Amino acid sequence: MKEKIITTNKNGMAMLIFIIIAYLVAIPLIPIGISSCTGIGTVLGVISIIWVLLGWILALGLKVLKPQEALVLTLFGKTVSSG
């Protein structure tokens, strides 16, 4: 098996900010969507509920690496090295 070293910088900070902003938007939309009688409001409420219940899964993939530290992941049987 040949080692694949990823040399490009992945922007985990942007993903962390996206997750936080998505939660800050989704939480207030839940009561608005539930109280809304229109179709779009109900859809936004359902999407917000799904995000609040399942959005934390995206945060599980964020790992903090110190300088001179490497991370090896196995994704679907394929080994990927970073660092």
C-alpha cells in the first residue's frame, strides 16, 4: 500500500465557523417554522430540526493538529495521511 501525503492546507476553521453559524440560524427558525402556517415556513422548521439533531456529525471530523504533528485517517479502507 502506498502512502498518500496531503500537502494542501485544509481549512477546518471555515468549516467550524459554518457549523456554528448554521446552528445560530437554525435554532431560532424552529419555533418560527412550527408556528408558521405557510409551506416555506414549515419546510424551514423541518430543515432546522433535522440540522439541530444531525449537524453535530460534521463537527466530529474536525481534529486539532499541533505543529509537527501528523494525522492518519482510514476512509472506507483507503489510508490518507495529513501532516
